[in-house]
Amino acid sequence: MGIRCSEQDSPNEVVLVIDREKSQHMGSNPRVIAGVVGYALRGSAPAPEGCDVEGTLTRFLDFSESVRAGTFAGEARPFTDVVNIGIGGSDLGPAMAARALIASRDGPRLHYVANVDGADFADTVDGLDPARTLVIVASKTFTTLETMANARLAREWLGQSAGRQMAAISTNIPA
């Protein structure tokens, strides 16, 4: 169906690859294609052929649990905070899910950056320990200027720990 899933060499990188050129059955609109995969990830539609949705979800949940349990940690200490950087749905989706589940939250504190104004990032990380903060950059395409500007700010703020303390969520794997 023009959709394939793969896992990169790094065990911490779980990726969903959408082959836009072979998407005849769904048209060429990437939003339509991503929507089909989205339904499968939520369990409300069968997985597209060749796409290991259950395996992807398992790896995603394993990563989440390792952050919450402190086994995936910054500077050899558990994360106390997670900062999500995203614009539009890449901000709204995670924020709404976290708000809906707040009664059962038991992991790091959650923070959101969704404004290109550097003051938003600065205000969000004020008082956070860079050595104990995980930054997640969420972008469907990784071409959104606001998201990329905030990701650069986060990389500078994290310093040498950025490689271990930043994670990315995207459908644009080459980016």
C-alpha cells in the first residue's frame, strides 16, 4: 500500500517511514497517508501491509517506560523534566494527551514549547536542570522554522548532553 515501517540502527530511534511515491491507493497527499497509519497506530484500523504497528508501539512504550523508570537517563541520573518542542498538532496532541492522563502521571514533569519567540523557550526551561531534562522535538516534516529554531535553542541549552538528551518524532526520516 505504499507504506513501510523500519527501525534504524540505534535502538532508541523508532521511525515510521512513509513512501509517498508508492501511495497510489491513497493518493499523493502525505496527510492522508499519515492518517491511515495513525488509525492503525491507535488500533482503529488494520495495519497497512508490511507495517509492524504493534512492534512500533512496543518500542515506543519501552522507550517511554525507560524514561519514566529512570533507566534511560541524562548524565546517569533519571530525568526530572521532559520538554516537548512542536508547533500545531505536534504541540497540541502531546499536551492534550498529557492533560487527559494527568491523574495517573508518575514520571518526569512535562513542559511544552510552541512559540518561535525565544522567550517562550527561555521561560519554559528557567529553573530546569539541563543535565536532568529530556527534550523531544516533534515535527511531521522537520521543515517548520519555529520548531527548528527552538530545537537549536534546546541543543545550545543542553550543551554536550544534547546527543543523549534529545529525541525526535517525525515522518521525515532523512531530516
